[in-house]
Amino acid sequence: MKYFIPAWYQQNKWWQDRNGPFYMKEHKSDFDDMMSLMRMHIGNNAPFTLIQLSYHTAFQLFLHRNELYEASYYSVFDEIQKFPQSAPKALDYRDFKWKKGTEFIYTLYIIKAVYKNETTNIYYNEDGYLAWMEQFVDNVKVSRYIFDDRGFLSSIILFKEGKEYRQLYIDIDGDIVLKEDLNTGRVTVCKYFEQYERTAYDSLPELIQEKLAQFIKTHAAHPVVAAYDEQHNDLIQNVIPEAQLTYSIFKHRNRAHQYHRLNYKYIVDVQSIETLLKSQQVKNVLRITPFDTSKLPSISSQFYVDFIGLYIDGMSEDKIIDVIERITPMLTSSKKFKLKLLTKHNDKSALLHSIIKDINEAFIEQNEDTEDMMEDELQNLEIIQFEMITFEVDLISVVSKLRIIIDLNEEPDLFLQIAGISTGVPQINEVATDYVKHKQNGYIIHQIDELLEGLEYYLNHLKHWNLSLSYSFKLIDQYSSRNIIDKIDEFIEGGTYGKEI
């Protein structure tokens, strides 16, 4: 049995709610190391409890969306508000008691309820559940009602002259349990006084720390694996003994170059962070992939063309253009290949888009009669296309269609490498890693001039591609979820310097 403390926070005040209208949702993946590790534990019936520290009114939907609905969890704010751990319940705004004569106006983003000089804006989140109702009087915002995805009114934010100044947290009975001054941060307890050490706190994190301490004290001293995040590290360390705590450092969350908590155990995902920790004399480090392998189908052989995937995030624009220019003759001289530019971000430069457009137009004009073609038909003829892989499900779907992956970053993307192993797709890298072996399931180049050699090795020789498939499947057991859990358990119980998997 172990506890996991994730860091699923917003960027400003980490303890505040992430839920809101669907159009405010950032188009980025929630997927991280903690989510992956907990999924592994669920899949292997390994017991754990998730500790949710922040206020999150769409937490049930979040768990469902990220395949953690079976997870046992403790929520600080459920404890405070006495909310049960129940399934999501959709609320219909029409079931509320509106004043007679209220008119409803429907827009693309919100529903407006209008009565004389009063207007209520009704907002739904990305899952279609009621998130907020905001009230305006004479076009001045006076309040925001925030709803929990289980069908409860969770809190009310009050506004003065259009600016928020107080938040009231509501319990299951509809009573106010906490008042938070949004200007000073001061929190006042309004109910269940016997469950608190004080009646007022300088900030919500102080109260959260107290509740976490109560939870840890009343439960057995099981190990705790916490996401390394400067927003909550001090709070956690004030509560959890050093011998009980292990940090998980995830490259895509942790950008810091110094880790000042040297006496703790660390689970890290990439070699660069492991090397940094060792240089700082950290004693207990386990480098392990937080992403498990599983045999996934490759459907690349079902297409008339072979798709080459080039992962462009992290590469300089000059290098991207250089790679494209080297590959383009192969694409234009034969209709057998197409290039997909894999990216998690839709913010590439106008120059890059222009170069790709010119290459596609030149190819189509030379090879096709396009006079009567529709726009979507023309897009199908393009030999270079961007492919968004914002979410892990998108990446896995795209990788299953590829014949080969190119990742020329100084540190190849770990999840992409694991997806390549799972589907048996060979990979071309400039840096050797534990996950790709030269001429086994990939090709390690030492300079960009060797890129075409690597492509030819796998695209023109089916024997080499099949060898990669076979070798990758041998690695699946090594990086299986059961093996990863066993290594983590061994590390946490004893602590091992410089181990890796």
C-alpha cells in the first residue's frame, strides 16, 4: 500500500479550482508520470490511495476522463465540505427556480437568463456539466455560483464593483463552512469548529497542510510518492517524514536545474535529470520510465504509402527545415512515402508553413490534374503534413500508422519512444538511450548526413523492419507495468543509488 500525491494544479494559486467553461480549457494533455503510475497500479491490482490537495470541482470527471475512476482517493476539500465520493451528476439549468418572466438566450458559448435588470450567465465545462452561474445586476457582476460535478453547489464567489473579493465554501447541507478573503488570502472557519485547530488561517495552504497532517497521522505510515512541484513541496515536507517520502521528477513538469532537497528518494524519468541529481550528491535515485509498454497493433502495412514521422517539438526551426529538405527528394521521386510532422503545439512559424506549402503545391502540380479536385482531395495528395499529438491517445493512434519515427532532439521524447516499442516501429535518434538499440529497433546517427542511411535501412529492407518489430516485442516485458511497480517498490523500501530500468 502506498499514497500518491499528484500536482494537477493551475499555474497561479495552485490550490484553486481548475474547472470552468469549456472554452477556457487549455488545449493540452493532463497526462503525466503520476497518472501513468497510478494506472499501472490499477491494472495490476496494486493497492494505493490518491491524495488530492487542491480544490477541484470536476474531480470525478477528471478521474473518469483519465482512466482513474477505480482509484481510491482522499480529497482535502471533500473532507472539509463533507461531500460523498459519488458518481458525476449532470444538472439541468431548467430545473432551477427562475423568476417568472425570465427569458433564456442561447449563444455558442453560454446561456443567458434575463429578468429585467438582472442577467445570469450559465456556463458548462468541456464534459457538458454545469460549471458556473454568474449573476449581473445592471451589467455589473455580483456573484459566481460554482457547481461540483456530483450535482452540488460547491462555493460562491462574491464581487464588489465587478471584482471578486470573497469566496464562500459550501457543505453538503448548503451551509457555509469556510470564508476566504480573496484579497488577503485569510480563511475563516464557519462550521465544524471541533475539526480544526484554529478558527482562522492566513491562507488556504495552511488549512490544507493541517488536514493533510490529520490524514497522515490517522493512517499507517505507508510510503508516499509525491510529484516534485515547488508549489507544494514545502507543505508536504512539513507533514510527511523524510523516510516516508519519495519524489517523482517528470521532465515535462519540472524545469528546475537545482534540487535542494538532497536527502529524499527520487524517481526520475530521464537521464539528464538523473545526471544532475548525482552531480548534486543526491544519494537515492531511481531512473525508470513512468510509461509502461504493452503490445499495440501497428497498421502501417495497411496503407498504400509508408508514413515517416518526424517529431519536431524541441528542434530548432533551422534543423527542422534542414531535415525536411533532405527527405523531400525521397518523397517527390516516389509516391511510396509521406512525411508527418508530429507536434503538440499549433504555433509553428509562417516560414515553416510556407516551405511545406510550396513543396506540396510543386509536387501536386507535377503529378496530378487538380482542376476539378475538392480541397480535401488536394490535402490527401500532400506529401508533408502536420499531425497534432496533443493527447497521448492521439500519439498512440498516429504512431500505429507510421513506418518509422525520427526524433533528433538532444533527449528523445520518452513517451514517443515507449509508444514506438509498443507498436514495434523503428526509431532514428541522434542520442543513444536505453530504449533504442542501433540496428535492432532503431538507428543511431552521429551526424545529420547519416539520416537518409537510417531511413533506407528500414524503409527499403523489410527484413530490417521485421527485426525491429521482433526486438521491440522482447522489450515489452522489460518495461511492463508489473516490472516497473516491482522496481519502484524495491527502491522505496530500501533505496538504491543509481538504479535504472
